Amino acid sequence: MAAGKEIRGKIKSVENTKKITKAMEMVAASKMRKAQERMRAARPYSDKIRNITANLSKANPEYTHVFMETNQATTTGFIVVTTDKGLCGGLNTNVLRAVTSKLKDLQAAGEDAQAVAIGNKGLGFLNRVGAKVISHVTQLGDKPHLDKLIGPVKVLLDAYSEGKVKAVYLCYTKFINTMRQEPVVEQLLPLTAAHLEADKDQMSWDYLYEPDAQTVIDELLVRYVEALVYQAVAENMASEQSARMVAMKAATDNAGSVIGELKLVYNKTRQAAITKELSEIVAGAAAV
């Protein structure tokens, strides 16, 4: 029964794996709810600051912030948001595939690229493909903190303000629902009219600026861009936990199927061994 013993060992190993994937599925389900609540809680702030920024930019048409202007640089910046850990299906693969496609288009046009990596998986990918990583942040945990994101992102924003970068793209995974997440590569800078479209249902206000309109608009646009980056990280974290829960559930179900198949093979092997022993006994009795 050497074969039977080997099969029992495989069954035990798969059962242990099934326990691990089941526990990870339950942990991801718990974290997913918190991540979704955090993501939805950040949306009203983003919407409100967008409306205020849109109204201010229209109320003061004689001043245009540098974030709304284009320049003639030949370098494009990327903010790549990925996860720190794996085991979340094709979440990182899909967004990194979209980034690769964009990098190939820039390379074909003879332009350079530099990137800010948020997440360990994106950092490793950018290093492997030889992209220029000017800053990065990893190990954000289960809750994003804006103070950890501002520093690395500010390096790229300053480069754009100085005219060294002609555009900045934000790459992340957008949360649609528990079963669906979409990779997104959207233009962050320069800010377009679509970004700063005020809510038509809200009234337009005439503002009094203190100390002056330029200072207020400068500070507000920076906060707006930071809010967009924070929202992208929150969306990516919600997508991560959802994808991990689905992936671990699929792994648990597959482990159950493998265990069933192995038990069937074990029973067949055991039955064959018993039948062989009975045949030998009967043959021996007949010979006597």
C-alpha cells in the first residue's frame, strides 16, 4: 500500500492548504467591508473640492494655474498604484499590462517616462522593465494615510510645475463591485475641463479671496490633486480585498474538488489491493 500511503499524504497536504485559503478568504471578506466603507467615505470630499475648484477657476478667468497648462517637455510621468501583497488574482497583472501598453506607445514616439510607485508589486515591475522610478512608497497597510502619499507624489508634481514633465497619468484599479474591478490609466495633469466640471445642480458663488485669488487657487488645486491620488489608493485597496476574497474562495473550492478526486483514487487503489489479496488467498486455497 505504498501508493495508498502516498495518496493519503497528498490528501492531508491539500486539506491543510484548504484550511489556509479558507482563513484568508474570511480575513479578506472582513477587510473588504472596511475598505469599501473607507473608499465611499472619501468620495464626498473629492466631489466637494472638485466643485469648489471648478467654481473658483471660472470665477477668476484671468489666472491659470500651472496644473492646467501644457508644456513642451518630452517626459511623461506615471503614478502606478498596486498592492503590497499577492494572492489577489489578476488585479496587479491587469493594471500593469495597461501601464506596459502606455510605456510602449511612449517609447515608439521617442519619449521618456518616469514613475512613482505606490505598492511593492508595482515597484518590482517598474524595476524589472527598466523604467525610471523617481520615488516610491510601500507597506501602506490596510488603511491609506495621506501624509505617506504626499511626499513621493510631490516629487512628480514639482517636476510638472517646473516644466520637466508634460503630463502625469494615474494608474490604479477602480472598484466597481465585489466581482468586478477595472484597471484605469487616466490623465491626472494637466487638469482638463472634464476634471473641473462643476455640478450643474449647485449654485455658482462669487467669492471673496483672502489673502488673494492666486494663493487660494494654488493651494486648492494641490489639495484637489492629492484628493484624487488618495481616492485612487482607496479604490485600489477595496479592489484588492475583493479580488483576494474571490481568489481565495476559488482556491478553497478547487482544493475541495482535488480532495474529492484524490479520495476516489485512494478508494480505487485500496479496493484493487483488497481484491488482489482475496484472489491470492482463493488461489492458494485452491492449490491446497
